[in-house]
Amino acid sequence: MASRRGAWGIEIGQAALKAIRLEYNENTEQVMATSFDYIPHPKILSQPDAIPEELIAQSIEKFLSRNKLNNDSVGISVPGQSALTRFVQLPPVDASKIKDIVQFEARQQIPFDLDEVIWDYQTFGTADEETGYMLDAEVGLFAMKRDLIEQNHAPFSEVKVELDLIQTAPLALFNFLTYDQLGLRPDDQPGVGGEYILLLDMGVDNTTLLVSNGQKIWTRNVGVGGNHFTRALTKEMKLTFAKAEHLKCNATRSPDPRAVFQALRPVFNNFVAEIQRSIGFFSSVNRDAQISRVVGVGNGFRMAGLQKFLQQNLQYPVERLDSFNELSGEKVITEPLFTENILAFAVPYGIALQLIEKSRIKTNLLPPEILTSRKIRQKKPWALVTAATILAGVTFSTLVYAMVGQSVAVAKFENFENGATALDSAVKTNKTKYDAQVEQNKKIAAKANSFTSFVENRELWLEIYKAIDECLPRDNPDEVDDLDIQLRKQIRLTAIKSEKMSQSELAIWYNKVKEDPIASATFADRDRDAPPSANGYLFTLEGISYHYEEGKGSEFQAEGYIKSTLLKNLQQWTIPQSGGFSFPVGKQGVAYAVLSSFNRNYKEWEGNPNEYDPTELLGPQDVQLEKPPEQNPQGDSSMQSEEEERDERRSRRGIGSRRGGFGRRPGLGSATPGAPAEEEVETVLETIFQIQFVWIPTPDEFRGDTPEAGLELRKKMAGAAAPAASATPAFNFSEDGSRGGRD
């Protein structure tokens, strides 16, 4: 008769819960898939804002709501990188002595107290029928810290699911490989040598590498997974994580596939290098082993181009799993959700195979005390029957005494005793509620205090941003609308970033700037001789300027204008304001302001030169400078000769000269009377710059009227350990209005 008790193999990965239910039909000698489930987590467990315990509990709850376990056995996998795997080659030994030898080897190979781990072993090899000795036997030791086992077991015990098996993912993959790919059954003995298959299971953060011929097994964890490719796209193409994940899975259908694969190439190369290094080590240990092919599983293998890239670089046939060879059950294997995610079911498949006893692996990392308590619970009904029989005899003999005692018992105090018990219970319940409310009030009070504390430090942060704003040049409001964009006294800041640094870190930054002769030349005189002497913040201002006054000195052009306005103001002790007042800059702790970098780009846009809209700018033209030009003897920038050369190139391209002001390029259309006016193309010099300065938050009582007095007061502030502004959060502001995380 066919066996109908099923087995569920479950894997909780970083991205989803995968489960498959198998039965073995003895009549047809086939393994049948009768049910499956694939439940993606709302977030990847390794994301910084994810809470794995809550996400796993939600996925398990959803799985149990859609599937009835009934009397089925259940097994789960644990990550291979969390387990210890050791293979020990044994000398010829009597099969009956294996257990004693393994106990000794376990103490030598496992670097923890055996009471702190759950471990098991598996022998690979058979005993000689005549002598009873095992020749060329190999023992695999598999161990895992007890707290990690309990961590993986807890989500199931909390929902009353009893586990029958806890197995490492590499051994589950070995079960799948031997049964489904090599076609070996538990009683089959593979010949010496045989076909070696390299199995790659690419997950979210890691890839499990396994090489086996059904008799020997070799595993390694490679620290490259699908998320590494996604993070490469987010970094190189400036995308969000979700968009990068979608682009990775649909690279061939993207607008620019070449750019996508170019961004992924470093990760591809690193992944192949790790695999080649693993193959080389395996081949050095197993010199007679010949790998015949590579099989890829795991949803990370769905990435476009990965299979072809591996095949070209590894020089082995690379197969991506698209079906299970030895699995029947049309209801499951033809389901679209199953076929779409079939790469993710290799581990659950191997777990379920072991539960229905169709695998060679017998190890189990389920804690032995759980198995013992389960056996006791199974035998408890029989013990209860025996105890009930004895109790019945004792009860009968007691009835006579009970009848006499009942005839003289007084029950008039029963109601009062019940009332006292109820009151005591109510007091305890209310006391518990009261204590819980007290704790909640403490948390609320602490949260409220966090919004009202360190007010003076928050004022310092408002003051530093006010100082940056005061240092920017400004146009006359009555004239700005009529000014050409190059004549406007405007500098646009696209980002303000701050980073909290110690005194030593600021000194490293200072020395690095000093090594750059161009940047260090922009230091103020008082900042050249010594690095910062206290902890503080390194501010980075990123911005764009289009100011360029033709025929004037360098202080009115490009980076010279930035130096003579914004940078110069940041280097002042105070900035004069109307009404005889002054605003503190260096006085409040700003120092070491420096123009750290700048680029010049010639850009064009169509439209009215007095209607400035940065979104209309076209791509860069001709020249991009990293360093300021040398000065000629007349004091004019050598950029003039570069402009003459550029004008000559622009005239050959049909674009107007820059030296005459704006270059103009006619638009398409007829020049006949009555035709629309020609559309102008404007050329401007865009200067993209970065200014950095150090801010040491300085309260009013530690400021001086002069730089020398301020320095002395700051030394006293450092000695007195004055309250630092670091308790107030620092933020990064960018051009799109978003706000970064706390520094």
C-alpha cells in the first residue's frame, strides 16, 4: 500500500520562505510533490531597517494559514556559514569502533565545549564484508552553536510546530544533488571516482559551493550573493535599492544594457575569482577528481548574463536548474509560481527527501532533549492508563473514610474563602496593570525630554547654517531680473554635508589638504601653521556658479569669484551687517575654510539668457579643467588662449564664439519674412566647486572679539570640558530637499 504520510521541507532565506511537501509512493517508487508555498518577506532580512524576528514570524504565520500540517513531519534548514563542517579521513578501523573514534575527533576538531554545541556525524564509506573493517572511510562532523539552533527553532516552537529535523543547507543540497542529479538512492554505492558536479546555490548575501560525486562531499561558503550585484548598481548608477533590484533582473530589457553590465562587471569578476580559487583548492586536495559540469540554483542565478559569464570564464558547461529530474506531481511542478521560483526549492527539496528517508545523509541537529521529551509525551497515554488504574483502587479505599469525614465537615466558611481568593487575585491583576502603566509613562517622559533637552546646542546648529547663508553673495533685488546669468551675484549650493570628527581625524584631513598645493593655497593665513586643536565637524559645501564678467580680473570669473566671495566670507571672524551689527563666522567656531576642488564646464541651453533654468542646460562642451590656470605676466588667466582655441573649434562646428559674450546657434526653420524667430543657444561657463571648513561649536561665553582672544577662550573651553554640540543631531542637506541620516 502507498505511504501517505507527508514531509515538509522548509527553508527561511533572506528574501522568502520556501516550503515543499513530498510523499513517497511505494507502488510506483516515486517521490511526489503534493504541495508547496513561496512567501516573500516584506523586506530582505539583512536590510538595516528590517527586524528579522518579526518578518520571519509573519511569514510562518502566513504559511500556516494556507497549509495544514496535520500529522506530517517537518524539517528546516540552517545556513551553512553558521555551522562548523569538518571531514576526517580515518585509518582502516573496525566499524563498531567508529562511534568512539568520532567522539575523540569531535573534541579535537570542534573549537568549543561540546556542551555548548549540537553536533552529529556521518560516515562516508562501507565496511568490508569479510573483515568488518572500513577502508578509506571518511567521517563528516557537523556542529552548530546551541544558541543559534535555538534561534532558528524558536519561531516554530512559538506557533506549536514540532520539528523533526534541523539540517544545514549544504547537506540538504547534497541530498538534492545525489537523488535528483546523480540518480543515486540511499542503498546505492557510487563507484570510485564517478562524475563530480559543482553545485552553486546563490542566495541574497552568500553563495554555497558544493562539489560531490555522491560519495565524497566538499563545501565552501563564498561571500558574494545577489545583493552584491544590486548594491553595485545602486552605487554606480545612483539608483534606489528597489530600482536597482528590478534593473538587475531585467538587464537585457533596460534602455542601456551595456551600462548595466559594465557596472556589474567588478562583482562578476570577483565572483568568478572566488569560484576559481575554490576549484583550485579542491583539485589540489582531490587530484583524481574531474569536475564535469556546473549546476546553478538559488534565485540569484536568475540574473541575466550570469550563466554565460560563468561558462566563458570557468570553461565548464554551466546549467541553470529549470526542472527536477526525479520529482513527480503535476499539480505542483506545473504551477506557474513554482516554475518561476524553482531555483529556490533545491534546499527544501533536500530536507524533505531526508524526512521520507530517501537520502544518504542521516545527521540531525535537532537538540536531543527535544527528541527525548517528545518520546516521553508519546508514551504518556499508557502511563496515564496505569496510573488511573492504581488511582481507582486507592480512591475506592478512600471513599469510606471520605463518607465519615463528610458527615462531620463544616462548609459555612467556603463562601468567605472564595471571596478572599477572588480579592487577592484582583489585587495582583491591578498591581500588574499599574506597574505596566508606570513603565509606559517612563518611556513617554523620556521621549518628551529628548525633544526639549540641549536647546542651547540646537541654537548653535541654527547659527552655523545661518552663517553659511550670510556668506553667500547676493544681487540687488531690483536689478536681478534684468541681469544676464553670468553677471548675477549668485552661487547655488547643491549640498551641505557635515561629519563629526575627532581632533586626530581633523588633523589627518588638514595634512591631506596641505599636501595639495592648489587647495592649501586657499587657506587663510591664521589657518596655515597648525591643524585643528579640538574635536569638531568637517563641513563640505558643494555648489555651482555661472558668474563670469568678461574683461575683468580673476576675482570676477569662475573659481576666482567663489574665492573672493563665499570662501573669503567663511574665513572672516565676523561679517558686517546693516545697522552697525556683525554676524559671527570664525567667532562661532568656523575655521580652515578651503576651496578643495572645482571643475569648469562649458554648457549650452536654449532660451532667453535672462531666464535662468538649470534644467535646460545641455551636456558639457569641449573643456573640463581640474586645476586653475597659470597666471601670465599681465595678470590675466591663461584661459584666454584656451578660449581662442575653443572659439576656433566652435566656429568649425558652426557654434558662435564665447569671447563675444553668449554664443548663439540658429534654430531650425525658414529665414523668410514672417517665419518664426530663430531659437538661440546660449553658452556659459559653469564652475562646479567644493568648499570644506572645520566647525568647532563654540557657545557665547567662549567667543572672543578677535581671533587671538577666541583661540585662548577655546583652549579654556576644551580644558573645562564645556558641553559639546554633538548631542544635537547633525544633518546633511542636498539640492533635492532631502535630509540625510544623523552624523
